[in-house]
Amino acid sequence: KGQVVGTYADFEEETRLIQRAFTETLLEGDNEGKPHLFPNTIYTLRKETMTSEYEEDIRLVHELSAKYGSSYFVNMFPKYRGKMANYMGCRTCLQDTWTGDWDQDCLRTGNLAYVTLNLPRIGYQSRDESQVFEYLDAYMDLAVETLMLRREQGLKCLNDFHILPFLKQQVAEDSYYRIQNSTLSFGFVGLNEMLSSLFGEGIENADANKFGVKCIEYINDRANQLKDETGLRWSVIQTPAESTAYRFATLDKKQFGDQAIVQGEGNANYYTNSSHVPVDTGLSLIEKIKIEEQYHSITPGGHIFHAFMGESYSDPDSLMSLTNKIARKSDIGFWAYSSALSFCLKCKTLMKGLNNVCPTCGEKEDVEWYDRITGYVQQVGRAKSASGGWNPGKRQELIDRRRFEDN
């Protein structure tokens, strides 16, 4: 049995040294010069660390963001925050707002399961706004039933099937994995298209957006009600929808025909992710923030804001200034500066932007693309020798993304 030799605060200098070394290693890229796709690096911003004392460390992180766009930022400034918020790169989140004890809420537990609600389909089926909530109730009833089955199966895997015995290790009087503290979440996709079907305009319209916020608040209220009824940890998440946004749009286009409002063209259709603004928006970055920040406090199970950066190399100091503004002046809880990259597999040249031809050796077929699919930075699968890649809907979304310059 180990002995307590101090608290986390006693090892701040060692932690900073590790963080700095880790970030410097990521800046170097892999042995071919490509970005390291894993592990995801998530940097938490607090008032205690957004000071001149930590400026050198923070700037190094923004060099990494400027080069590869792989860093994530957690914002602990908003009023809806507690003292701790742990994120995965895909956006799933654990906050210390369950019991108020960060150990119980954030450690040795996780996001057990979520079910995604197809919001555009609700829009197609509803005669008016009031019927939207009737459908939401019906969809959430199905989701609750499904999630309880998922939890029951999880308990069997943990307790009866002994699939992952290390999770059952005893720590004090409890098992290592505390399934009683894990989340069951309502996810959703396509709020923008649902609003378009109801109002003729999507989330960028102020009146439509007010109704959108009302709908997600309604789902969040149901999650809070279930907490009281069941004693379990219910939540709401912006589903990453790496395949679901494409699958739902494809199925709805087949079932509803021209009534279905989808992004993309031909067979490469997709729905806008969760409560995001469409990727081809004509809005400024600040206007985009003002819309999407309204949803972060009511999606405590996870959310993300994407700043899709331009093809020119970003300036770390400009990104630092933008980070400071987002952290201190918005309710954005989690975000990333996403950069499109190309890499020639033949001569190992790394390029900014989506390039079809390598400017160094002229290679056309084996130039791979990289960008953030919805959470993680991944290879797109453009290169001839690629072993996998994005589905047609996500590829079309990548092409459609409007990029923002940082200067």
C-alpha cells in the first residue's frame, strides 16, 4: 500500500516540465514529418494560468495549434463551470457538477452510452412547433429504454462476463471503475436542418435559433428530471456523428425525398453536426461563436466549437490573442483551431490546405489529406495507398468548410 507524499500542487514544476517536453515532441511531428494523430492533447485554461507566468508555455501550445491544428482547449471561465471538466478529443465530457466532488465526478468513471436523436426527421414529421415537443418526448422515451438496456448490458459485462477484470480491481471499498457515476446521454444531430424545415431558415436566423435553444433546453430538462427519478447520471451531448450525420441524411433523403433538407450533393449528403452553424456559413468567426456558445451550457455531456483556419500558416501570437478573447468573453467550453493539411507520401512533403499535387515532386495520386473529422484529426483517405478514410458525406463536408484567417 502506497503512502501519501503530497498533493498535485506539490508537483507543479514537474508537471510543467512534462507538459513542455510533450508539446515540443508533438511539434516535431512523427519520423516522416506528419502530425501525431494520437494521443489527443487537451489544455485547460483557468484564470490562474492565463497569466504572464505561464505565457511561454501557452505560446508553445499555440505554435502546435498553428502548425498542425491538433490542440484542444478547455475553458474554465464560464459561470456554468464547476472546478473541473475532463474532455476526450471527440468532445465527450465529465464535469464536477454531478456530486460536486471532482474525484467522484471525473475520475475512474466515464461516458457509458448515448443515443442520437434525428432532429431533422422530427422537423419533417411535425405540423407545427408544439408537435416538435411531442416527437421529442417520444424519441427520448425510446432513447431512455435503449440506454437502460445498454447500462444493464454494461453491468453484465463488468460483473458477470468478466470481460475487463482490471476494471473490477478493488480500490478501498469500491471497484476501480465506478459505473454508478458514469453518464447516460441524449445526443442529437441536424438542429440546423430541423429549423430550416420548420422556419424556412436555419440556425443562423435569430428567431429559428431561439427555438433551437428552447428544444435543447427541453432535452436537458428531461435529463435533469431523469436524474431525480432514477438517481443515475443523465446528460446531453452534441453527438460527434462521424458516420451518423451521413447515415441519417441518406436515410431521410430516401424516405422523404425533396422534403428532406440536406447538405452536400448527389450521394454525398450530410446533416450539420449537432447544434453547429453550417460549415459553409458566411458568418464571421465572432458571429459563429455568438450562436454556438448558447448551446455549450446546455450540453454538459460534451460539445465542441470548430475554428476552421485558413490555408496560410497561422500566427501563434494571433491565435493566443483569439484564445484569450474566447476564454474570457464567451461561453464556449471546448474548442480547437482546425487546419487542413496535405502530405505527400512519396517525398514526405507536408503542406497546408487541401492539395491535389505535391509542389515538391509533382505526385498526384499519393497525396493524403488530414483534417479534424468532427473530433480527432484523421487522414481523409484521398491517397491511392490509403487503408481507410472518411465516408462520402464527411468528405463533402470537408470540401464545403469555410476557412477563417487569423489576421
